Amino acid sequence: MIKISIPGKGVLALKNVVLDFNGTIALDGNILPGVKEKLDELSVVTDIYILTADTFGTCVSACSNLNGKVITLKEPLGSAEKLKIIQKLGTNETVAFGNGTNDEMMLKEAIIGIAVLGPEGTSVKALTAADVIVPDIICGLNLLLKPIRMVATLRH
């Protein structure tokens, strides 16, 4: 668990990290460089969940050496399903990462929603739903590995 005190928000206890696959931690179905190492570090203190519609059919094999649970979505759009997953995990202890329109609801409901400006781009809906916007997934994962960085960004 990651604990961080954010003025105006209180003490956050971050237990779960939920990540969209394509566009967030992967490009064209392949994990982006450096992601595995960062997720390995995070998995020591949080539970990792990777959500995917598996557009390229590569997620399970691409994530086979990651310390996290892959959840393949059953619904074609996935928005409501992603939201249900973070609600089940607990929105007050879950950080969500995404870049697409179908990530909007989970980014908005998570205790911290982080929109990733990756090589696929980022939807405006994901941007406006997020609490934090990062230039790439490595910067986003580093916010959790060094959570004091979020204090100035998120204080009220």
C-alpha cells in the first residue's frame, strides 16, 4: 500500500493500480520499454490489474511476465465494465491509468485518475476525467513510486 497525505484531500491509501493495456502501457499490442521494471517495483506495494479488450490478441502473452492480473473485458466498449472493476476493488483505494474514451468513467471514479499522453494519443474525454495528466506511462508510474511528487499537483 502507498500512503500519501495531500492537503485538501487527506491521507490516501493506494492499494490497487488499474491500467488500460493498449495506448497506456502498450503500443500495437507490445509492452512499452521500461514498463515491466516499473510494474515490478510497484507490485511490491500494490496490486496491479491490467484491463484489455485485447484488440491485437497479444495481451495475455505480452503480460505473461508481469506481476499483475490481466482482465480481458467481455463488453465491446468496456467503459461500464472498467468502472465496475474499480468499484469492486474500491474506488477510494484504486489509482487508474488510461488514455481512451472508454477509460473516462474509471479515471473519473478512481481516487486518482491518471491520463497518459502516449504514442496513440489521448482522448479529450480521458483528459477531462483525469486528476493528473502525464506525458508517458513511465512518468505516471514514477508518480506512484515517488508519491510526494503528487502533493503539489493534487493539493486543493
